[in-house]
Amino acid sequence: MINRTAEKLLKKYSRQFRALAVVGPRQSGKTTLVRKVFPNKPYVSLENPDEQLQANTDPRAFLSRFRNGAIIDEAQRVPALFSYLQQILDETKKEGLFILTGSNNFLLQQSVTQSLAGRIGYVDLLPLSFNEINTFEQTKLSTNELILTGCYPELYDKHRKPGIWYPAYIRTYIERDVKQLRNIDNTLLFTRFIQLCAGRIGQQLSVSALSNECGIDVKTVNSWLSILQSSYIIYLIPPHQKNFNKRVVKTPKLYFIDTGLACSLLGIRQEKEVANSHFRGALFENYVVTELLKLKYNSGSYTNIFFWRDNKGVEIDILLDNGSTLFPIQIKASQTFQESHLKPMQQWNNFSGNVGGLLLYDGEQEFTRKDKIRMQNWKTISKLKI
């Protein structure tokens, strides 16, 4: 079994909240994690038709089975249950009583907001981080292999083949999760839409371009993007609005939660195809960005992640904002350091009065310059304090 970094955060929150919600993409390991951390709690899945029926028709009887709490999997499938949970949580002094999991953040958060606000702690569980994969895998994978394979636990725990696993994942996702949110009849068009999104990894989001290429209106594009975000397929990084007397862009950048899924959508099937693909730089950047997201979520950090770009093309790939300081990070797929890699960061430091920064690249050489800009291999990302 793969040890998850988020275990520590889950245990911490279970001592501070009467209920916990563990959310993340389907197959990210939510159920395995909560059953490991809370082995003495009874487990029930609302994907089971019989359990779902009782929870819908007689929620009091359903919850009365769990006097000492329980793990309720895919809790968003029965929204009516949350009002009854509210009463139970209001009447108890026990912390960590109910553990709720869900792969549809929009529906789960909607139910939580209506009934359990202030009573529940959130843990976002994304697929495996590099450190988690590295401790599990006996054979060390190259960067291109990691990008191609992606990070879902089943690919490593059960040695699934990405070329077979991801198409099945996409089909299951569309047939189950998407239809739960929106009744989309044209699943082929929706699949085409996801593929177009995969071709825009690391780029500023253009709703009008997606509308034109997919042949759907802007309203539908925004609706479908919302579906992809709430079900943890894509992630949009917002631009930082501080302008330093510059005109700055105001549209987010698009990334996928998992590069293996993106490779499948792009038709990339082998490691050598990753190396030769013109998407390689974007996929590398995507992998590193999601590593930062995992670092943030697994630690419960409140640091916000942005990018920054002005109308002259000066761009900082990642800008960490903890409320008092801004810290710039550049990401380069190259294994060889070049001075030109630092130019945007140096320009931004001149604009902002900031000192230092970090270059994450695929090379092995690590050092800190006199201007306090540090170069290090992206695999050491867990050393960052965010």
C-alpha cells in the first residue's frame, strides 16, 4: 500500500472538526486513505444502490446505524442526507465523527455549504506526488516516463498500462460523473472538447477560441469548463493582479490535474513520443505545477498560487502569495541551465523590488546565485515551504 503524505493532515483535521470531507478526482485514493487512517469506522458507499436507496428514502434510519460515526463514500449522491447530518453534528462533542468522500467537488461543496458550513474540514486529495511514487516504485522512472504514466495510484499499485487505463477512465468519467452534473447528450463532442483543452496546457485560456474550434457557444464552453474543474480534470491558475505600473493579463492559465490523462487525450502513447512531442515543454510545466498543488493541498497550506504576465510578454510561471510576500518560480524542461532562463524573473524582480526566486528545471546542478535566485531539480520540490 502506498503511504500518502496527506495522512498527517487528515489526522490533524480529525481532531479539530466534527466531520471531514475528503475530495479529489475519481481513483485518486480517497477511499483507501480514509479507511487506512480510520480503520475502526464502519464504511458505506452511496454508489451501492441499496445504500443509496435507504439514504434517500429513510435518512434517519440510515444514519442511526452509525452511532459512533462512519466513512460515507460518494456522499454527494444523496444531498438530502446533509440536513440530517447537521443535526447530529450539532448535538455531538466528538471530533472526526463522520468522514465524507466525493469525486464531484461541486455537488459535495454545494451540500456542505447549505448544511454543514463551519462544522467540516476539507482535504483535497490529488493523485500521487513524485515523492509518493518514488518511495513505492523500485525502478526509478525518468521524467518522460512520469509524464506519460501520470500519477493515479492504480497505475503503480496494480501496474496498469496507461494506454489501456486512461481511455477507460475517460469513458467512465463521462458516463458517470459528467452526466451527474449535466445531461450532455453528445458525449463525442464533449470528449473532443477535453482533447482541445489538453492541447492548451500551460496557455492562457481563450473561451472564444474553444467555442470556435468546438462549434459550441461561449455559455456552453464556460459550463463545460466548470464541469472539468469541479471533477478535478483541469485546474485554472489565476493571474496575479498586482501590476507594478504594468498592464497585466487577466485570464487564467489552463492545466490538467494529471499529465498521463493529458497524454492519452493528445494521442501520446510511448515515452519516445513524449520526448519528441512539441507538447513536451508544456507537459513538463504541467507536471511541476501539479506537484506544487499537491504540496499545497497535502500540507493544508494557505499560500495562493498565481502566475504573472504583462502585455510585453514578461511572464512568471508561478507566483506564490502567502499574504505578506510574493515568491517567483520559473519552470524549464531543459536539462541544461542557461542564463536566459532567468531573464523574466530578473525583470520581474526589477519591477517589484523583490529579491531572489527559484528555477525548477530537469537538470541535476543545484546552486544559489549572488542575486539569491536558486536553481534546483524539480524532483526536490518537496523541500519548498509554501
